[in-house]
Amino acid sequence: MKRLLVFVALSAMLVALAPASASPVTGMSYDEVMKFSTGDVATVQPGNFESDFQTASQPAPPAKSGGMFGGIAAAMQQAANAMAIFKTGLATRHYIAGAKERVDYPAMQQATITDCDARTIAKLDLKNKTYTLVSLDQPMPTGVAGGRSSGGNAPSTNDDGSKIAIALSNRALGPRDVAGVTTDGYQSNVAMTVTRPNGDTSTSNMGLTEYLAKMSQVSLVCPVAGMLGATGPATMGMGQYAALMRAMSLSGKNPRFTMSATGPALPTNRFAMFLVVAFSGQGRGGQSGTLSIATQRGHVASVRSDNSIFQIPSDFTRVSS
């Protein structure tokens, strides 16, 4: 919970401080596999992307329904599907160009299209050719963290004046080929502390392993949209990493963002072909453990903001959300 509060506060502050910019014409597309493990961050390494993506893209078996025990069977099937994702990973396809973003989930046969100019999020059921449409500006119920995948909405982006201090310990891992792309590797231990105006502080600790390509990271241009993707542990991990990179870029430019580091300088705004975000914590009974979220990418290409991939297909039918 403390990590969630730190991330929410930091993300809201960064969005409030982000300058508005014109939508670029050309963006980026790529495929991604996200895996989960309880191993140490140093032991998680890139795998065979082609094989991993194909395995993680296989549609999950449909949930059983009907009969006296239909509800129980459906719940068991959903649990089995969740365990399968934990084992094989979550495959996604990403398209980002200017104020538009599309994310496909092949195994679930679903997709979301975010259009920040139109202020909408469309959720597509690719199997049944239906979609729902929600507004980015629709009020969010109190205490609910929204996101693209859930059809929710962003939390308040009011900047409360908090200060962010980042302490990093970095080491270089050297060059490595990841999914056919030359990268530079780094490993870091990160402590990110938020100090609020009333003096309260919260610290989030992370371990990072990242292999960075020479190309720049492309992000959705969406002023006052908040944390569009912050749902579940996977997107929380990637979201916190993105917030960290943004805070690092503001260090030295804004007095509320400070950073200290040992070891080689960590590059910013470079596309991560492979990234591990590891959280260490203590669970029930005093037992400690580490959850690692590993993301590997491939099939990187360019995409224009006027590409039809960002449009709802004409043969899809709108349904109530």
C-alpha cells in the first residue's frame, strides 16, 4: 500500500508538471512479453523473444458456464488462466503515436485504444467484434485506481508540492544483443523518497536491470490524463519505472527533484529492450521476498498517428460499458 501511495503521488505530480506538446506524426510499435518471478533481480535474464511471445499469445481456454456448478467451474478456469499468465507471461502489442495509443492482448483477444485528442478510451472485444467507449474526463469513484485495461479513469493530478529525492547505485553490464537489437546494460538499486508539505515521507525501493537500445523512448502525449495504465502489479511496476525516469529527467531542472548516484550515469529516455523491476518486501509472518517483473520487447517498428490501427473497425458494434 505504501508503494502504491508513493507511486500515485509521484505520477500525479509528474503529470501536473509535464508541458503540453504537439502530437508527432510518427511514433513506435513493438511487441512485448511480461513475466513474473520471485527470483533475485540479478538472476533474471533475456530469453528467446520469438518463442516466448508466441507461447504467451495463445488464447486462454473459455470459462465454463451453466449447470449446478457452473459458477465454481468458471472461477476455477479464471484462476487457472491467471496462473498460466504467471507461468508463460503476458503478451501485448503496442502502438504509440502522438496522442494515440493502442494495446492489444492476444491471449485475451482484447484491445484498448486511447485517444487523448478525443478524450476517449475504447475497449475492443476482438472475438465478438464489440467495443465500449468511456471518457477520459469521466469522474472516478473515490478510492478506485483507474486504468486503460479496466475502463477506469485517472486519479486527480493536483500537485501537492511534494519533493522527490532519488538515490541510485549503478553498475554497467556492458553491451548485449536483445531480440536482434544492440543494447547497453545497467543494473541499479533505487531508493525514491517523497516528502510531502506536512513533513510526511514515504520511501519506495526497487532493483533494476535494463538493456537500453540507442533509440529514444516514445510516450503517449496526453496532458492531464494521469495514470492511464496503473492497474495491477505488472503495470504498477512499469508505471513506477516510467515515473522514476521522468523524475530523473527533472533532476537539476526543478529544485523539488534531487538525485544522488554512485557508479556510471544511468541514461534517460532510451527504449528498454529488456527491463526487470524488482520489489523487495516483507509479507505475513515476517517472511521477506522479492517479486520481479521482467519485460522483454521485440518487433520494433515505426507507426504513423493516422494509421487505421488507432481507429475502431467499422464492423464493430458499440455496447454498454
